[in-house]
Amino acid sequence: MDHFKSQVLLILNEIPAGECIAYGELAKLAGFPGYARQVGRLMKILPKDTKLPWHRVINSQRRISFAENTDAYLRQKAKLEQEGWTIVGNKLTVNELFNR
């Protein structure tokens, strides 16, 4: 499991500002296809003061997975909005600034 964690965190660290990745896509790039839920669990246990861009990991429907208006949802939404994303409800919309 340490190899899984180190690979996921290595790839997570390389996601540039303004970009997002789905849990499953991150797992696949780390060499662990089918491990989307484990990626989610790993993101959930990262320290709140982590410098890793955990907020750039979203679900495959381009949505924030946390329940709306929870502390975690509001933190992720704020960080994504700071990077230029528009979020309606829990869904990230096309960001013209970055031509998505």
C-alpha cells in the first residue's frame, strides 16, 4: 500500500493549477486502475495543512464529492474558485479562462 500511496501523491503533486483530475484517472496514472475509492480515502486523510493540491481531485462527473455546504466542500470549492473554476452546486463548469 505504501507504493500505491507514494505513486498517487507523486502524480497529485504534478497536477498544475487550473487543472482537475478524476479519482479513477489519478489511480490509473499511478498504475492502479480500479482504485478510485482508495484514492478518495487517501485524499480524505491528508492533513488539512498539506501543500498537495488535493482540491484538484474530483469525481468522474466533474463534481465535488463532498456534501454541499460541509466544511470540506466549502474548502475545496474556495480553492477551485481561486484557480478560476466556476462551480454551480457541486459541479465544475467549463472554465473559459483555461479553454476547457
